[in-house]
Amino acid sequence: MTKQEFLNKYNSKKINLGEYILVLDKITDAPLVIGCAHDQGVWKVYKTFERGGHYIIKETQSESEAFDLLYELLLIEQND
């Protein structure tokens, strides 16, 4: 799915991420972030640690692949 499709789906499902926050426009080292950003020509899906610092889960040329994976990660992290 595209970024816009992801946002539409995310907003309609009202996913509760608990302490995590979602960042889609840049890579940050802020604590407890799940994100996706287009960086240096590739899409990067990443998470950050509780005390800051990030790690890349996947790099891909495909926006669709990145946002599909990000959505799956959000469903795993979801707090009901």
C-alpha cells in the first residue's frame, strides 16, 4: 500500500500503540518510535529503543512493501 493508503487504513482502524509513537516523515532517535521514512533513495522501516537510538528493520525500493511491513508491525505492537 502507498503511504496515503496506509494513513487511511491506520486512521480508520484506530490502532492503539500504547507507549509507541508513529513517525512517517523522518528517521528519529527519539525513544519508542515505530516509523517509515524515505531516506537516501530507499524506504526504511525502523524502530527505536526505549532509551533512544534507532535500528532499521528493512530497507526497500518499494513504498508499498515498506508500508505493508509497517502496518504488520503496528498490528503486532497494538494494545487492545
